[in-house]
Amino acid sequence: MEVLRDKASMRAWSRAQRADGRRVGFVPTMGALHEGHLTLVREALARADRVVVSVYVNPSQFGPNEDLDRYPRDEGGDLAKLEELGVHAAFFPADLYDGEGQAPTATSSGRQLAWVEVEQLGLHLCGPSRPGFFRGIATVVTKLFHIVEPDVACFGQKDYQQLTIIRRLVSDLDFGIEIVGVPTVREADGLAASSRNLRLSAEDRVRARAVPASLELVSSLVASGDRDADALLARARALLESGGARVDYVALVDTEKLAPVHHVSGRVLVAVAAWFGDVRLIDSREIVAG
């Protein structure tokens, strides 16, 4: 496995693979790799001849009071996991933004003047409580796509809003990249696999089980015939709060525009963001109302 640390060498590696007729797969991550990430990597390996995994904790998606400095990092462990899976290249960019010491954040542009934003899809769910977050994601993913030039890229359905935004970005800006959404990987207690789970205290880990439980509650109520979104969300919020969660949002939205629905019909998404101590967790689940 090659380890690449600058844009020029990454671009040269990828172009050499494609010149030899190989299909390049890509999995962008922020490191601290867990089974959710590794599932994305396995999917990419099944779909491509050569696979690149990037590891970059992107400052442009973190606000001033968020956990950039505390985000878990484990380069040695990440490299060992990627090599064991048979990944062909690991990209740890040191020069992704010009003047890395002045890298932008979600609310400060640094030296970055050009940004990518898919405005309408960031209006709800995580958008209101994390201003600039999706602008940062869309911009860094665009930069990585230009550098890696993949044929296929894999993203987790756990970050449903991010996946929806990236799909629209690729469609609207005519990237010739296949975007694959991979189902959420869950840990033994039902929590969606996340690097942030590592920061939960033992007590908060138990409380956090209310997140997948709230999704299951809404799903079961819809299956039983309940269709009033406000009533469904009130039940889910009550379950979360009874377990000690500080709820950011509980929402029912359509799966294409991510706009709130008032009556559940067809395919919808139930989504949750909640704090347990100083750790914010998100999760979601598609529901089909018969």
C-alpha cells in the first residue's frame, strides 16, 4: 500500500492507474477508522480495481465551538487496518488547503475564496444548528474528487444528509463519478458505528441507545398505521428525553429534498440528532408507509 501525503503525488498515482485501464474507487474519511468505514472500503474494493482511502480531519466543517481538536486521530491504527484490507493507496493530505496553517473553518474562510454549496439541501436537519457545515463538506469533497479523480466513491447512509448533498453535487456539476450509498453499520447495542462513540462515557453510552430506539419506535408506529408526523415526532422526542438526551432535532423529511413532511406517505426519512454529555450523535432510517 502506498502512502501519499500531497496533492501532486495523489493525482499522479490515480492518473497512472486509469492510464493502465484500471477503475479507481475512493472512500473519503476523517480517520479513527471503525467497522462502518471498513464496510465502505470493502464495497469500494468490490467495485474497483484500485482503491484509495483518504484520511483528513476537515477543518472547514467544524465551527468555533465544535470538536475539531478533540476529534480522534490514529494514523498508525488506520494504516494497519487499510493495509490488512488490501487498500492500494492511503492519502493523508498535508496540503489540501493552501496555507494549511490558515485552513478555513465552517465560519471563517481563511485563504479559501471559492466554496461549493448545495443550498436547499442544507436548510433542514443538521443545517440550522451547524452553519457552514455542509459548505465545508461539499467543498472538501469537491477538492478530493478533483485530486483523486475516482470512477466510484462510497459514502455511508448513516450520514444521509451528506450523502444526499454529494449525490446532488455530482449530478449538478457533472462529475463522472458513481456514488454508492452503503447501509449503516450498527454496533452490538444498536448504535450506528461512529468515531464519536469513542468519546461517550459508560453512562452516556447506555443512554445513547435511545437514538436507534427512537427510530425503531417511529418505524413501528408507522407500520401500525400512524401517519401524523407531529404526533410521531413527539413520541420519539419523549423517548429520547426520558433517557437523558439533549435533543437537537427529531424530524420526518422526504428522502429527495429533505423537507419536513406533515403526513407520512410513501418513502420518508426519520432522522435524529442528540447530545449525550459533550458528544453529538446523529442517526436516521428510511421508512416506507404502505
